[in-house]
Amino acid sequence: MIPLPDDIDIRPAPGGSMPRQRLFLGAWGGDAWGDVLPTMLVVEAIGTNDTADVVYAIGHSPWVPNSPQSTRARGRFEGHELLVDFGTARTRWRLLADGRLFGRYEGGGMVSYCVLRRIEGGIDAIRAAAADTGARCHGRAIDIPMTDPDSGAPIGLKATYTPSPQIQCPPLVLINHGSADGTPREEIASRVIRHGQLSRFFVGLGWAVLEPMRRGRGGSGGRYVEQDFDHAPTVDSSEAELAAGLADLRAAMDFVRSWPEVDGRRVLLAGQSRGGFLATMYEAAHPGEALGVLDFAGGWWSEAWERDHLGGGWQTGRFATAGATSRALSLWLYGTIDDYYGPDIVESWHRAYAAAGARTALRLFETPKDSGHHIVAMPGFWEADATAFVASLS
């Protein structure tokens, strides 16, 4: 339950108020900050002096202290945004083209996003929305058709599609997930991976988002072939796993190029960990298909695992080969403290990739202990760089 005051009172806009500001009036919900902290915003009143009276509320999250709670506050309009300050934290809200409300939270060194919908139907509907703490903004599950390389039979790759606020032919970011390392073996086939911060970031920029699951993962058909870190790899097994991932991404790209809901000519590849490595390798193997590559802590094996079992150098060689055929811009976003690979090996990978001809930039961020591999969930580090990179693609 998201706690709301008993005396919620949404009042008509006064004469003389700005038409754009009137659109903020009402209750908003149906999402969670970064996919983990349910939230609602109720704009009870707006003034003629660029102010707004709001109720801001959050539900329970095991990762957020002092939740759930609600508070009343005075917000102010700056341009097309509604700003609500809470001393050590600030939220910014702006209307998207489809009428949804994009929120950005900043406080305590953290940045997070949400995409809320207007709650229609009066106080009963508002209370019902407050009770539905599982509601999220991502749109729907879809099946991507594919021919199974093992059996030759048709199968489907499960994917989460989050629509763009644009009405017609929006660009698409295709986000590739990482390995199943740390996932209980019995959950691999069913657990769906979503990238809550990154997907909302792109919706805020007007993009559609597609997050496919590779074969044998998250409800997708076919055989799960990636070894993860419970079996010693070889070069041959690593190449086979990469080839399987590339085939899955090939199926997803074939699907979006003819999908009427998006502009299949404007597809950005992104990914975390193995997903970032896969996006980089795919763009190089199919130059001209993708607008660019956004790589978050990309790599197939950990630095130690590759050294101990592959003799070192497989990933460096792979990046060098990819750099020779890459044509799209790429941005690598890594943390300095990463359980899988350190900054020295990441910089060597990037040097090999760039020296072979890739147009690429690397940003290494001083991340907190043990968190660098999950930098995709920490937009406070990469928001400015990613925004500039996306803008450069157009």
C-alpha cells in the first residue's frame, strides 16, 4: 500500500493559470522509481504564481529506508517542469507526448526515474491505485519468432516491450541482458530480466524499449547454452556461446526491422555485462544495422576466469576483431570497482577495440565497493554521458 492522506482534495485550476500547468492537476501512479520503489504524485492545486500543492508518496521497498510514507509539499513550475524539493532531495516532473508523467529523483548521490499514468475516476480509483504496488510502466510481453538452430522448429523469444511516448515510428533501444550468474538454477528458465532505470531513461527521451530474453531464459524457447561460472570454459565453448547469443540477437533485429510499432531503421543496441559484449560483437558483425552501441560493464567472462581457464586474451582478441569492422559510435560505461574485471583490463580491451578502427569512448566511474558491475542501475554516474551520446546519434 502507498499511504495517502485521508483528505486528498484536487481543486479546479484558478482562472489565469497557465494551460500547460493545468495538465499536471490530478493523481498519478502506476509505476515505481527504478522499478523497485512504488510511488504516486497527487497535484491537488496549482496557483497563478507558478506554484503547485502536491502530495508525494512512496510504498514499501526493502532497499529504501523510511518507506512507506507520504508528505505534502509546495512545488514550483520552471518552464515545462514541476519541481518539488524535500531539502536533501528533489523531484522533477514533466509531461510526455502521450500524456504520461516522467519523474526524475535526485538525492543522496542517487538518481532514479519513473513514468506515471494519470489515475482517472475519482477518489476510489486513486485509493485502488495506491493499493496496487505491483503496477509498473513497462508495456507488455511479446514473442519474437525464431527458428531454433538445434531442432529447426519455430520457437519464441520472450521480450518486454515498453512503448515510446511518441505516437508514430519512434526509435528503439534494444537492451541485452547479462549472464545468469547468481541466479538459482531452477529459476533460470523463468526469471525475466528488466533494466528498470535504463528503460525509463530512454522512455523519457522519447524512445521505445525492447528487452529480449535469450534462449532458455525468462520463458524463451530453446536450449540454454551459456555455461556461466559453474563450469570451466574453453575457447571453443566460449565461441559457441557467443554464436548462440548472436543468433538470438539476429532474430530480435530481424523482428524489429519490420515491426510497425517502431522505426526499424533507428535501433540502438545496449546491454549490461554479457549483453554489452554481445551488442558490441553484433554491431561489428553487421555494420550499418545499428545506430550505435551503449555498453554497460560489458564482458563475457570475468578477468580471473578468462586468465585461469582460457589463458587470457580471448576477450581482447574479440574486441580487436570487432573494432576492425565496427562502423557505429559506441560508448562504454564501466565502474572502477567491479567484481568481474578491473579498470586495467577494461582499458586494454578498449584500446584494442579503438586501435582496430572503432569509433568509441570509454568512461570509467569511481563506483562504490562491489557495485561497478551493476552500473546500469546507477544513472547518477552515466546520465549526462548517455544523454549526450544519444543526442549525437541524431
